[in-house]
Amino acid sequence: MRLSELTARISGEGADAWITHYEALAARERGADVIVLSVGDPDLDTPKEVVERAIEQLRAGDTHYAPAAGRLPLRMAIARAHAARSGQDTHPDQVVCLAGAQNALFAASLCLAGPGDEVMTLEPMYPTYPATLEVSGARMVRVPSASGFRPDLAALERLISPRTRALFWATPNNPSGAILEEAELEAIAALARRHDLWIVSDEVYAGLAPGGRVPSLAARLPEQVVTVSSLSKTHAMTGWRAGWLIAPREVARHVEALAMCMLFGLPGFIQEAAIVALANAAAAEQQIREYCRVKLQRFLGGLQSIPTLRAVEPQAGMFMLVDVSATGLNGYQFMRALYEAEGVSVLDGAAFGKCTQQYIRICFAAEDAAIDGACLRMGRFCEHPRLARGARG
Amino acid sequence: MRLSELTARISGEGADAWITHYEALAARERGADVIVLSVGDPDLDTPKEVVERAIEQLRAGDTHYAPAAGRLPLRMAIARAHAARSGQDTHPDQVVCLAGAQNALFAASLCLAGPGDEVMTLEPMYPTYPATLEVSGARMVRVPSASGFRPDLAALERLISPRTRALFWATPNNPSGAILEEAELEAIAALARRHDLWIVSDEVYAGLAPGGRVPSLAARLPEQVVTVSSLSKTHAMTGWRAGWLIAPREVARHVEALAMCMLFGLPGFIQEAAIVALANAAAAEQQIREYCRVKLQRFLGGLQSIPTLRAVEPQAGMFMLVDVSATGLNGYQFMRALYEAEGVSVLDGAAFGKCTQQYIRICFAAEDAAIDGACLRMGRFCEHPRLARGARG
């Protein structure tokens, strides 16, 4: 029986990156002594008032169909938050609520490009990007990074072709934590104007950036920019699947049509909880920023005594890249061997692109004991780093 | 700025069908005296134990990422329920949990066909079907219905081409309530075997069929059948977006990969609530069947005194088609004029295909007062049916 060609485009190498992570989760479930730093889902609770609002709505019977694009009060709250953050004059009609930022990226991808088109993205990139950008039938073009994981703007310009339709990025970046700067954005904006490119800016970590915001092109190129975000990272709501995109009206209308046949609306009780979350966003974001700041310092402190590991301090977010090349192992080998020897689960940098093959990604938003334990175990491992069985990849 | 070709495929006429419905919802919100029978979302509460389980999990912090395909205990519960209903030996690996049956249909559509392919479906069909089946790039081929809204099997055979990849249907059908019978399924199975066709069987209303099940090809063609279902209709959980598909392992694996970039998992607290719902499915389904039986009889009784309306008694479900041709209006004109004159919102049969253009669809799963009021108002309207302004469509 034949499957669609699309199935080949979504089953990339990305999935392999998570092997160790899933092994670690299963081991932890069995009671094994493992430390999981391989995912950006800190052990924090969703704010109590958000949980209680969902409960209130559940008990009140808010369990029926909700509008496909989201309820107006939620779209208004998102529009206000986006306007405050980006300076873009934003109408609720430009907002479509979706099941997390991942779902929003997926929807943007399907609506903005297709077979025969090219879609660019900046390395390093989140592991779901290749499947998400190529699900539409477009070909993904990777823009390499320059030193310090900044975008290589000359390469970007060189890689634009008549087929290029869009440029997707995350700022702050996952895994590097790099924030696109004004000068970089200005240069990209000029290219976007000249070549009629869509820009899709994934800003799920923007609330974790200094001041709770990142430089944005949304106000300067409102007819070309789609902004994607969610409550996952700022409000410890990863599992709620509450995200959205903000787009020019015409794009939003098509994304809403897509939402009709893809989702048919988010649960009403989740939408109402999201409104409460947005009303208290400033406090929640300040709290998570402070949390991440403290955790990062603790982790950097712990790594200092390990001479073969070189941490790349992020500008924002909950992740850190660590260069492991001095151990003689690449990121994949290090990930596998560290887990086998010490039960510490990190992510192979290769999952994010070629430029991070010699790195691992660590989520430092973890309990103190986990941070301290991980540093201790990594130090021990790095005294005698050795290949794990079957880890020559 | 150019959008993808996909956007043209998903913005079909289907959306127009809901104009009156949305007007009625807005009017009701403003306190107007309207009766809404245009959607299959009865005013019933989700079972209390299901709600309480979600609340318990929310309070316990089950708000983090969950596996993309769903938690094993939920997949096991779905596999057991499907095996009991269909007779198909079902492994949890064949189950992928998705955000409602609509999301499951969407995923099946993307994984089974693509550009250059044809996908068949039986008329009448749910209004999201055209967009859902063509989102992949495939062309939808409508199989007309024979008398009594049975599938025209001769036409089906005639319409199969070398490009045909799949056949999608809903049993019980929405809007007609028709259940595919053994003889029909046998004939279709022979064609599916001969032409290597996927069969996607949307069984969201199966729990509402007599005995809580419908004849199925899943056990007979396990390598070709994908079964789609959800808790929406059986457990008054439309807004929870808790659905799934059961497919051959290879298909399920691809749908899981799609879920990774499309959704990234259903909320854990919804998954745990779904396990409770499935544990009590027999009782919930019996209750909704009895509810629908009583409501249907009440509505049929009320319509009997209106000579120009001819109700088509459904085999199952919460909808009924009503032939309005004797009023001199078609379904669209009747829908618009009835709403304008009497504030009763029904759905134009044309939304489901050509064969139901002279019909309206009524959801009879409503409060007694709504049923009685609707029958009274429709009777009054039918004494002097008249075109609404601007309703010549």
C-alpha cells in the first residue's frame, strides 16, 4: 500500500535526537537514577490562578465547541500583548489561536509555501523545523551560522533564489539562545522587501529575553511578518498546547480556514485559562527570567571546573550549548556515552544542524540538585570520556 | 505577497454553510430569542467523573509535555475499545491520539494521498470533508448517493481510476444518519482489495448506533483500514478535542511523525480524563443513545403536523435531514428565511453535497423546549414560506 510523499518528508533524522531522552524518561519511570536535561520543560507548576480558571470553566460546562480561530477575548488579549511587545498595531482579526507554537509554525508553513518553493531557516534550528517546513512540499534551505551562532547574512543573501518564499527563525534561538539584533534584522528586512519574502518569527522564548522582549520586524513589515508564540515557556504551560500566530489579515483568514479542518478550535476551558495567563504575563515572565538567570549561573559555575567542556553563555532562554570537542567525542557520542556512564540525558547538538555537531544542548532550567548532580557526573565522565557501545554516529 | 496553493484548496464553499449558525450564536449571545439546531453539540455536560479526573490532574501538575502519539495507557484503552467494537486485533502501536476526529481525518488525509492522487468520498458528507481531503493536494471525487442516501456502489466502481488512493466515509453518516451495511461493505472491500485502496472510516457516531457499534471492515482489511473516532459525541466532549485514529502500524508511525510537527501531544490532563471516559463508555453511550431516541421521537412527532416537510428518519446519530422542497424553497433559501422569520437556525443541506440541496439538517439532540418551539415556529413558517431578503442562492 502506497503512502503519500509527504510521509517521507516528515520522518527525518530529527527523531533520532530524542532517543536518549526517551530512554531516560523510561528509566526515570522505572525508578532509575537519571538526570534529564534534554528537554525544555522545567519542573515548574503552571501558575495557580491559571489552573483554577481552567477548573472553574470545566465545572461550569465550558466543554463545548469553541470558534476555530479562538474566542474574541483571547484574541484581543493576544493582540494587546503582541502590540505591547513588538510595537505592531494589532487587530484581533490578525490572531489565530492554535495548539501550541509548533502547531502555529505548521499552519504558517502550509499556508505560505508549497511544492516548488524554497523556505529558508537559520542554523542552528529546533529539530522539528525540517519536518515542519517541508511538510508543505517546499524545500528547506539552511542558512549557516557565522561565529558565535550569529546568522551569516552574506550566506543568507546568496542562498535566496527566485523560488524562495519565506524565512523562518526563532529569536531567542533554540538551542543557542542568540537574539537577532537590530542591525541583523534591518539587513534581513531589506532582503525581505526586495524579494517579497514572508518572515515567520518564532518568539516562544521572547518573554525570557531581557525585558521580556526581542527586536522584531513586525511593526516595520506588518504585511510580511508572521509572529508565532505560546504560553508554554513563559507560564510553564508546555502541556496545555496553547499557542497562536499573528499575521496579516489575509494570512490569518487562511490559517483560520486551515484550523477548521485541522483542529476545530482549542478547548474553551484552555482558552479562558490562557486569558488569565496573559493578564498576569509580566509577573510570570519576570519570575521565569529570574529563575533562568539563577539556574544558568549555577550551571556555569559547575561547568567551570571541567576543563574539556566549553559552555556558550546564551543571551536568553533555558538552554545552553556546550562544546565537547576537547573530550575527543562529538555531540552524539558524548550524549550516548554520558548517558550510559552516568545517566545524565542531554541532547546531541547535531539535532540542530551541522554547526552544532561538536556540541551538546543542556536545559539548565532544572532543580538545583539536578544541576549539581549533572555537573558532578559530567566532571567525572570527562576525566575518562569513552565511546558508548554502538555510538560511532 | 503570494500564498501557497493549499490556501485555495481549503477555503471552499463549506464555510458559507455556517453563516446562519454563527449569526444565531451571536444573536443568542446578545440575548435574542433564537433556537440553534444547526450544530451537533447538545447541551449535555461531560460526565462528572471525567471532568473531575481532569481537575485532579491539573492540580497535580500534569501540565508538562506528553508523548506525541499519546500515553500508553490511553492508547491501550483505545485499542481495547476498538477491538471490542470492530473485532480487529489491535495493538497500542496502531493508535495515535489526536486533537479530535477532525484532526485525525486531517492527518490521515496528509499521510495517505497527495498531489496527482484522487480520494473518494460518499455523498452526503460533512462540510469539512472537501478541505480536509484536498489539503494534501489530492483531488476529491464525490460518489453520489442512491435512493435513501445509500452509497451508489455502481457509481463508486465507475469512479475508481488508476489515481484513486483512498475512500473516506462516515458511518453513521452525518447528515443522513445512514449506517453502511454488511453487503455494502463487502462490495466495497472487494474493490478496495482489487485497487489497493485505503479506507478511512470516520466512526465518531458509532457509539450512537444501535448496540453502540457499526459494521466495520477493520477486522477484514486490517492492512488497508484506518478508523477514526473521538469522545466528542458519545461523552458530550466536543470541546475537549480528544480523538484518535487506529491504523496499520506503518501508517500509525507516519501519523505519529506528523503529530510531532503538527501538535506535539495532547494535554496530559485531557488524556487522563479520556482514559476515565473510555472506562465508562458503555454507560455513557447507552445514555446518549436513549437521549437521542427520545428526542428524535419528539421531533418527528412535532414535524408530523407540517405537511410540507418530510423528515428522513436516521438510523443513528443526532441529526435528521428534512426535505423542504414542497415549500417551494431549497435548503439554503429555507435556512435563511426560517432564521429571518422565526429565529430558528438549521443547516442548509447543500453544505453536505448536491443530493441534499432540497433538504435542511436539524440537530434534534436539544432541550425539549427547543424542540417544541422549533416545531411550532417551523409550522408557522411553512404556512407562508417566503424567501428571505438576499436568499436566492
